[in-house]
Amino acid sequence: MISPETLRRYPTFGGLPDTTLRAIAMVGQEKPFKAGTRLFDESGRIPPGERFSPPERAADALMVVTQGEIDLMTVLSSGKQVFLMTAVPGDLLGISSMLEPHGFLFTAVARTDGAVISLDAARLRELCDEDTRLGYQLMRQLARDLRGRLAQVVAQLAGMS
């Protein structure tokens, strides 16, 4: 469990009632990581070395970056890894955990030491089903984040042409 006050610091959870914040805090935990750690991998193919998550697992946690920087990348069919963006404190990771089919779309590698709040996605989805205000606010935030990421990728693609 984490502190509800910790969640209140982030726009994703701002404005939610105390009872809702407490319920979300009950399904969360803080997880530190070291620079170079792969937090998750889009393909399930994690190279040898330190693992943050088991290979080939479904996206099962929505994460809020609380400290450090995390690079998001994708692997092209040629096998080339392409940098997409860097997540910083306040950014969400594991958005796929809230959207079917719950598979990671990116690879996340820690650029620096840091930490995330990891929220159990199955339980968080249940909370959203029970509390439509929470579900609506969370899905609006996820949509905003996804739109921002799409805009960044489109800008990168435009720069490549």
C-alpha cells in the first residue's frame, strides 16, 4: 500500500474523493529500479541481465513515474530498436494494462535510477467498474497521454522523411 497523499500529487488522481484515493492506494506499491533495468518489454524478449518483470507477461500494472527517467522504445521488424520518448516523474507507464488486450506496446528501459508507483491493473479496473467517476477520469487521462505520445511519434516520423 502507498499513501493516498502520494497519489494526490499527480494530475491523474487529482480531485478524486479521499475514499477513492484510499481504495487506489490499497492496490499500489512503490517499486525502485536501477539505471539500465528493463521495466517491461513489448515483445516478451528480455535480454540477459537484470529483469524487472518476468518475460512474456501481460501488462498487469499501471505505473506512475515518481523518480528518475525511463526511455520508451519500440523494435522494428528489422530488429532495430527505435527511441520514442522519455518518461519523467508524473508520467504514466503500462497504459496497456487498462486497455484490452493488455499487452505492452513499448519497451521501457530506465535511463536513471528511480521509482514508480505500481498499481494492480486488474484491481484498478474493478475499482473503475465500481466507481464510474474514477473510471471516467482515469480514461480521460489515459486518452490525453496516448494522444500526446501519438503526437510525439508523428513528429518523429515527419522528421525522418
